[in-house]
Amino acid sequence: MRVALAARNVGKLDALAAETKARAIACDAANPQQVAELFGSIDAPDLVVYNPSYRVRGPFLQLDPAEVLRTLTVTAYGGLLVAQEALKRMVPRGHGALFFTGASASVKGYAESAPFAMGKFALRGLAQSLAREFGPKNIHVAHFVIDGGIGKASDPRAAARGADGMLDPDAIAQTYMDVYRQHRSAWAFEVDLRPWAEKF
Amino acid sequence: MRVALAARNVGKLDALAAETKARAIACDAANPQQVAELFGSIDAPDLVVYNPSYRVRGPFLQLDPAEVLRTLTVTAYGGLLVAQEALKRMVPRGHGALFFTGASASVKGYAESAPFAMGKFALRGLAQSLAREFGPKNIHVAHFVIDGGIGKASDPRAAARGADGMLDPDAIAQTYMDVYRQHRSAWAFEVDLRPWAEKF
Amino acid sequence: MRVALAARNVGKLDALAAETKARAIACDAANPQQVAELFGSIDAPDLVVYNPSYRVRGPFLQLDPAEVLRTLTVTAYGGLLVAQEALKRMVPRGHGALFFTGASASVKGYAESAPFAMGKFALRGLAQSLAREFGPKNIHVAHFVIDGGIGKASDPRAAARGADGMLDPDAIAQTYMDVYRQHRSAWAFEVDLRPWAEKF
Amino acid sequence: MRVALAARNVGKLDALAAETKARAIACDAANPQQVAELFGSIDAPDLVVYNPSYRVRGPFLQLDPAEVLRTLTVTAYGGLLVAQEALKRMVPRGHGALFFTGASASVKGYAESAPFAMGKFALRGLAQSLAREFGPKNIHVAHFVIDGGIGKASDPRAAARGADGMLDPDAIAQTYMDVYRQHRSAWAFEVDLRPWAEKF
């Protein structure tokens, strides 16, 4: 399996790229031109995962509208741009998988966190719509509700949350791979993941 | 009750403004400056209803990203702009109501209609978040899922849908007023409305 | 409007019956024979509201299965019995309304409260199914999610919850009447009600 | 892995028991005594899957209440009985997994199918409650929404549904095993499964 990683700040990908022998590519997911270039620079993908999000939080009346707009464009509109480039390549080949990473905020709008809810709700709406349009074209579209903090056991924030109290990225990845390998007679659209002792 | 109506194309409001003796004000809800001017030109409101939406639909791979972005900004980001201006005036007075008009697409992403789902899902996330933040400040935030076509019995499209097969705008308005008049010990957050014989 | 009230323990209805000049009738909602007799003793109703519930809670491993079964039969199966008798009379007349009272537990299964969740989830499934079958027969089926404690301001438990911190029964009743009076072009199926400052 | 299979009609299990070298045990899941005996006859289990359901469907006014009650007891109350016996053995050992099989009817009450919706909604409420109570005790409780017909490609009903148009039982089982093997830092509570071209 060959992997390409993309991020606005490609420096952040160094360790992961080294570990996975993946290519790291700079890309702002909310920029149509950059997304097109990203896909132009790689082979037609079998699986595309959309993780990007941007968030501002705090008392609603203090939010800067420009920052909220950025939340919407990175978290949701970028998902649309990436989905178009990905599906453009998957549909002619007759297969592929397109996964979207959501959050607790995908299904619940928390106080003082409207922008993140707006972005993640929107991304879920996109994913549902794409699943209904492209499932019958043999493209597996799925949405994951990540309900909790993400971090390795070695993460400094982990101690306060008890053993296995943060979602280990490798554990999340395992479930993504499990879903990717599902037989098409029984595809999951939505999976929620949270640590065993997480309140929900 | 004094009413102000706003729309991008203010000419569309003529008949309604005449009927209700309301002021009609031109405003693009996705434009922060125009939204601020709108609220600056009226008295502090007791009830604000956010209806605007914009939609493009069709096969996903043919969607123009700029049009999708417009869907998001009019349908959801505009709701945030209006909510900020409205709440800025309601919170100091210690009361008010802020209602958002959703659609079937608020809770289900239909095939070939991703942009509308993105906008309406996002608006619902906004409404949930605001209800949680501003309910305890005595502001009634509610979200309505309008599940069906809207039109008077005289609407040319109504005949094909059977008697009372489209949501009468006056019937919708009645429920909005009912919810506006609710005692705060029993506020509704979400109400779904559809014609009696509508499939759902 | 003439009202009939039913409860297992009819003595509990004395005050309410006196206040509303309603008939009070003893009936165990989970008993088919008694439900049939109840409906046989009154005129064909325009509106029927199903409120009964029974609950046991506590650590799951300590629950008595017989008590759990009672939760299911009173909370959900009784709703079915009442719905059959009510609809039997409404369908031939071509109109009527059938309302079900749910709870927070209708949409969320809380720890140490499985039986109540089972009963209230089941009742909601019943209500959805009936709305889809009988809406097109001009019967308005609706379900209300009552999310909070119910009590008058004078209730001894109210003080601890702050002003209007419990759902006033009259406020709930007002919304039920509002929904009952809805024009059939815009019927609500589900309304959630909670005190203004309630966490959700 | 050693497997025990239980069904009311144990003859139905012959082929599967032969294939899997599993023990087949007669048990009516709605009978507390039989469920206790079932668990008394096997070793403490690591994973328990609750599949049983019973359904009646048809016009609501023609339903036999006794049959509806049977739907509730087999589909939901039996799940509670099995959960108690299973958890009684898992909690002291400090680990285990308890999976519940739902259906489309777990989340949507279809017309003319109220009893099945009642049973499956109730089972989902049970599963949610147990996940919240026993997750923090290291017991993985999960609920699967099986949205479509189940059958092997060789099933006579499969042809009418197109290639892979029914959920292959082996494919469902694969996802159950994937979820069983999840690391507890990222447990799924709910997974929906449907054939790739299924409408939803």
C-alpha cells in the first residue's frame, strides 16, 4: 500500500511520512486549485480519507465571522473539493472508498462551539449524500464519529484520562482498515468510536 | 406586532409587505456588513426567524464548487451572522427568540443534493449550539424541520400533491407563533412539520 | 370539550377530575380487556393522549426481570392497546389525533435505567409506525419528548431547580393543544420540550 | 474459539453447528428459566451476540395483541435476560463483549410494522443503556443496524436484488469480529451495515 499525506503545514507530517514511507504534500484543503494539484500529483487512489478541520470556540458573541467561515471552508467545503477530485478518479475505475472523519460535534452542537458543529454537521450531510449517490456506483463512502480525545498512551494529556482514555490513532486506523476491507454486501456507512470509559 | 422583512431581492417582498404592513429591507444574509446594517435599521427584535437558503443540485461531479460555497454561506454562515446581531440585542434585554428554518435535508443527505444537506445540516448544528448556550440566558432558540413542499392551496404545484399536500405558509407561521408563545418551563427546541399524507 | 381520564389508581385523579369536570375511569393500560372496556364506556374520542409509564431503575444486574417486563407492558404495549381501540374509532370517522408522551429516555438510554429506555424507545417506534400508517388516513399521530422533571412551580422539588426549572403541566398541555389544532398541511410528528435552562 | 448456538428450534442449527463444531442448545430467549439454564450449561463467555427477534406485520388494526407482546418479549425482553446472565459472568472477570443485532426498524418505525419497530427500538435502548453502564467496567457493548435482507449469494431471493444485494452472513460476521477485536481506546457502539446498492 502506497500512501500520500497532505497538510497545509507539510512539516508536521515529517515523522509520520518517515514512519510510513509516505509522500507528504502541502495542500490547503479549502483551496480548489491546490486540491486539484494534489490529486494531479498522485496516482488514482483506492482510498481517500478526509480529516481536516479547523475550529474556533468561545462565547458565541465574541466569535470573529471570518474565523467561522474558515471553519466551514476547511472542515466541510474542503471535504467537497477532495470528494470531487477523488470520485472523478474512482467512478471511471468502478471502485474506491471515501472516508470522512467526524467528531462528537458531528451529531451534537455544544455550547460555545457553534463553528465546529457547523463544519462537522455539514461534513456529515455531505457524506450521507455521497453514500446515497455513489454507493450504487461501487464507491464505499463512510463517516466516522470520533467521540473523544485522540492521542497515544504516551501523549502528555493521556494520564489525566485514565488507561486507554484517549483514542489511539492506530486503533482508529485499524477500524478504518476494517471498514475499507468490508465486503460490499455489508458496508458500514457510520461508525462511532470512543474510549471504553468515555461518557456519552 | 411590528414586522421587518429582509431579502436579497426586496421586490419579491412587495405583496407580503403590503399585506402585513411590514418594512421590507434589502439584505444579503451572507454579507456581514449588510446584516449589521439591517439590524442597525430596526428596533431590537423580540423574535428573529432565519429562513434564507440557496441550493444547487444535480450529479455531484458536475457541481461548481463556487456555487456550493454560496450554498454554505447563504444557508448556514448567514444564519450565524444574523444570530450574532440578534443575540447581541437580546442578551442585554434578557429575553428573545431566535428560530431557524430547516428542511428534510437538515436530517438526511439526499443523493445529488449534497450542497443543500451541507448547508442545512450546518444550520442545525448552529441552532443546537445556540440553544445550549443561550437557553439558560432566557433566549428561546428553536429549529424547524420543514419536510415537504411549501405552498398555498392555490399554488399551481399543489394540485398534483392532493388536498393540503403542500405546507401552507400560514400553517407553518401558526406553529412558529405557538412555539414563540411557549412558557419557558416547556420550550421546544425542534419541531418537524409535514403534510398529513407526506411520506417520511 | 369533554374529557375522560383513566388511571390504574383512580383515586389519584380526584383533584384533576374535579377541576376539569372530567370522568375518571379505572384502567390498567396493559390489560387488553380493561382498555376495551374503557373505550366502550366513552364516546368516540377526537384526541387520545397516552402517558402511562412504569419504571424500575438501579444497577442492571439487580433488576428483577418481572419488573422489567411490567415496564415494557405498561409503557409500550399499553400504548399499542390504547392505539388500537382509539384508531378503531377514528379511522371510520375519518379524523382524530393520537398523542404519545415520551421522555429523555425515548432517545437516549441512560446507565442504570435500561427498562425505562426500553419502554420509551418502543413507544417511540410505535408512534413513528402509526404516524406513517395513519397520517394518510387523516389521523394526526404525534410524539412528545418530555426532557426534564414535570411539576408546578409550587412543587416542593421545584425550588432546587431554579425558576421555571420543571416543566409546568399546563405548559405541556398548551403545546399538546397547539399541535392538536395544527392545520393538516403542516402537522408535527415530534416535539421535544424542556425547561429553558435544562442541560441537554 | 469455542462456540455455543442457541435457538428455540434447535433443529434449525444443525448445519451451522456441524460447520462450526458448535454446540447447539434449545432455548426460548424470552423464558428466564431457559436462559439461566443455557448460561449454566456453558463456560463463561467472552462474547455474546443477541440476534433473536419475532415479528408480526400487517395493517395495525388487524394485529393480535398477544402476538405483539410476543414480539416485544422475544426481541427485547429476551435481550435483557441474556444480557443479565452474560454480564453476571463478564463483570467479575473484568472483560467481555455483548453485541445486539438490530435492523432498519431499530431506527425507523415503518407503516404496518409497529410491533417489529417496538421490539427493535426497545433493544437499541437496552444496548445504549448497557454501553453506558458497562463500558466503564471494560465490557464492550455494541449494537448493529442491519439494513437489508440477509442471505448468501446462493439464496433464492438474492437474484432479484442484484449482485451482492443481500447482506452475506459471513460479511456481517466479519464486521462483528472486527468490532470484537477493537482496542478499547476506540470502541464502536453502533455500526450500520447495508448492501452497497441498498436505498436508505
